Amino acid sequence: MPKTEIEKIEEMSEKDEFKSLTEQIKAEYKVASDMLQTKFSMWSRRLKMYNNQMREDTAIGDPLIFTILNTVLANLYDNRLMVKFEPRENGDNDTADNLTRLARYDYELMEKDMVDYDWDWDTLFFGKGLLLFNYFDREQMTPLPMVIDPTTFLRDPRAYSINGNVFGMNRTRFCGWEVEMTKTELRNSGLYKDSVIDEIKEKNNDGSVIDKNRDERNISKGMNTKSSWDMDGENKELKIVKWFTVWKGRRVFVELANNMKLILRQPLEMKTLDIPIVERSIFRMSHDWDNTSIPDLLEDKQKAKGLLLNLSLENAKSGLHTRYAYNKDAIVNKNDLNYQQDKHIAIKTGVAPSQAIMPIQHAQISQEVSWVMSVIENDAERATASPAQTQGVGGDAGRTATELAQVSGGATVRNSLHAKLFQWSEKRFWQQWYRLYKEHFNKDIDKKVIRLTGATSNQWRELARDNIVAKIDPDVTIESDLLAESKRQRAMQAMTNYINIALTYPNANKLYTIREYGRLSGLDMEVVDAMIPPTIDEIEANKENLELNKGNRVDVEPDDDDVIHKEIHAKANQGKFRDAHMAAHDANELYKREKQMAMQSGAQASQAVPNMDATMRTSQPVQPLQPTLNVKGQV
């Protein structure tokens, strides 16, 4: 009877065959944690600034980082990135279409909208967002992604990125993170054997990254450290280290406990050196892991604004408590200076009231303060392309409508760069999504029913492996929703300017023009097809495409609408049968045109000789020209 993975672990552990692996991971963990601990402390400080807790109780804080980050986040989050799969080989058109529809269906199952928010937020605040994507849910038959907390993620100090460039250079040699789980959660996962779970023991680990960072976060939110609310019993949390490394020349994924001395299950060997983590960045720096983040740009400016605001506040408070200078020789009784309504104060004879007491002027807020505050705000807005208009507040009242439009247009251009950078990570996300289906969707066993939401009704489609796994992995195209809308608007404007001229042409394809105008107007094609149903020629041409794709000969009928048929046949797979069929349509169209011209010439000739004997006029009929190709599709 073959041994299970757990039995292999226990047997190998007894022989200390994993000892070299655990020792290697301990060393890697220490190198990574020593390098990153200062950065983790900096992130904790910035989190306090973000949630406005880095201030004295009586002071006020400035929400500059919060305002700018949420402005950029709102712009990016509103701009949904759409995925489309493109076939690389003839015959994979239907597979690519199924993948595109399946991706849109899985968007809801994966809760991609919530995943994107966390992923984008981490990207803006920490400079790089990390998403683990290697889990396939067998119940839903859906890949499930998970965003990794950057404050618990340890990585190779020399790495530029997770998987390096196209040559694999500067990839991460090792990386990992800590999680906390109870024994009940470990058992319910179904991944670990009970006997191994029972061996997990919680020990004090002062070097734990997750403990240090959670303590920092709790303190920043006004709570005590984690050690004060830890507990024993069924709900006691255990530290689990999840780690990717290279061991014996292969990429492996290892899960460890007991201060990285206990391996929980057989190390999972990757097929390549690539790690199934997708990284996302916005202010990307070449040849560097640590991309620029929004707090990198704004931390000093928020501190300066907070300092100026609090000094100005103290100055304003002092103005509410007026101080006076009085002539002690002129005031008879000093107690008369105490405040009381309708109070009469006696002063010595011969002394004018203005000489007896007068208020002391306090310092006013100078124009320099306003100028500095303005410079700080402008620098912050320029660095992040977040002018006041994009923040939902009014801009400079002195600017004209044209200037405001130029500012808004410039911000849109800058934000489109961010969207294009996000397209890189989105493309890798959907490539990994396809690979998980390819790896876990079993032939003749697994099936998945997806709902196709149409403009008029819902439909259901059952997909098997052959329906979603292409012969050659398809291309993934990512398009920004806002950029796609901008392109559609430009195309719509061009179509509007051209359509009236085009339709005056006698042979214009009016049906295609009307449908294309509906598509560019933003209407769903199902609505357009419902309004303008397919013609008989379109239905027949689509049927003929099925035969042409199978490599069968299809005859051309003399009364076919050749223009419509050629439009539909252009979508069929290329090959000699399709080419011959389209050539036959060309010949058929030419034959009908020449016949019509000959008939028109005969009619004009008969009108030119009205008194000619009918017998003579019909004895020599006009012979129509024959097509150069047989209309039955034979070349």
C-alpha cells in the first residue's frame, strides 16, 4: 500500500532528511526579518498618521495622506480592468470565448471586487501589493486568490521582484509570511494530519514578525499589545510560517511550526522556479523592489502641515484671551480689573482712560504661513496627480473653465499611466487563473455550469476541460474600462461624422453600418440583434461557416447576398475551402453586376430604335457575360 504524504514526512523526519531544509529556512527567515524590521516600524508609524492617531490628545492632525491616498484609490478602483482571452491557433476561438465568459462569471465567485480594493490599497500605501494565487476550491470549482499583508511578508534582500524579468534574473530566492491559526482551523482545512497538528506547541518567540507588527498596529489604534489578550484553550492561536525557497535545485513550498522546527506536511514541489504570487505597483522604480508609495511622498508634508496648523491654532486661542497693560498709578483699586458687567472703574483725576489701560496686540498669522501651506498642498497634488477637483472639492476660484479643464485632463493622463501599470499585474493574475484551471480541471470528470447574463434573459452553459483548455495557451488582453470608454466615444464621434456620407453610396452595407452604430452607442449586441434580427443570408452564412471550419466544401447559390456572406465568412477559419468559397462569392457578385449592366445596355438600345421591327429586335438577344469562376465554389 503506497505511503501517504504524512507518513513520508514522519519517516523522513526520523532520518533527519528535512533537517537541512529547516535550518536553511531559519537562516533565510533571520536575514529577511533583520533587513525589514526597520521598514516594518516605519510602516507602523505611517499607519498611525493615516488614521490620525499620531498626535497629542489636545492637538489636531492633518489628513493629507488619507485624503490623497483615497483620491487616487477611488480613481483606480472605479476604473475596472476588463479581461479578454484571444486564441493563438485556429479552432480555439470558442475556447477563448468560453474563457472570457468564465472569467466574468468567476469575478463574483472570487469576490474580485473586494480583493482588488485590498490589493490596490496595499499598493498605494506600501509601494507594492502582493496576492497569493495558488488555491483551487474543489467545491465551487473556482480558483481563489488571497491578498498577503505586506507587514508580515519576508523576502530575499537582493530581489527586484517576485519572479524577476523574462530571463528570471533578480527573482526572489526565498520569501514567506506568518499566519495564526487554531488547531480547529488546521483540522478543518483538511491539509494536515491530526497526529502532526497535535505536535504543534506554542512557544515564546520574541523574533516573531507577526507579533511585533500586530503590537505596533494595536498601539496605533489605542489598544494594548497582543500579549495582553492572548489566551489558552481551543481558540489559542498557533504561529505557522509559510515559506517558498529553493531546495535541492527545485522550488518548494513549506509550512512550519514550533519555531520552524516542525514541518506540517510534505513540501510542495513547484513545476518551475516561479512563485504563484502576483505583485502590483504604481510608482514603479526600475531595478528596485521598494517602489515609491504615497506615504513616501507625503509623510514630511503632513508633519509640516500639522505643525503649522497647531501653531496657528495656539495663536488663534491666544487672540480669544486678550491681555492688557495698565498704569498702576492710575488705577485706584486693582480688583476693579476683574471682569464684571456694567462695572465702573475709578482712575485718578487728570488721567485719560486711554492712558490708564490698553489691550496688548498679539501676533497675527503671517502670509508666509499661508504661502507655505499652499506650497505643501500643491506639491502633494502634483506628485500624485490629485488636484482639488479630483478630490471632490472646488478648485481655485480664479481659474477659468478652460484652465480647470486642462488641469483635469492632465490628471486623467497621469492616472491613465497608473491604470496601464495595473494592467501588467492584472494580466499576470488572469494568466495564473488560467493555469490553475489547466492544472486542476480534470478531463471527463470535472464540469462547471456558468450563468450568462444577457440583455434579454439568462442562459446557462456547461463547461468541461475541453471547453476551456486551449491547444496553445491563449493570449490575455487587459483593457481599462475608462480607456475603453474613451476609445468608444472617439469612434462614435468619427462614425457620426462619416455615416451620413457613407450611406449615400449606392452599394453601402447599411445593415452592418446600423449595427456598428448601435454597438458604438454602447448598446449590448443582444439588444441590437433583437432590434435588427439576423437576415436569412446571415443565418445561412453562419451555418456555412460551421461546414467550412470542418474542411467541407460549400456551394455558392446564385441568389446569395454576396456582401453579407463575405462579411460572415471572414470570421471562418482560414483555409483553401474558405478562400475558394469567398472567391466564388466574388465571381458571383461580378457576374450579377455584369448581367445587370448588359440588361441596362439592351434597354437603352431598344429605346434608341423605337420603330425597329420586333422580330429583328429579338432575333439577336444580348448574351450575358459568364463568371470566371464556377458559382458552385469550384476554382
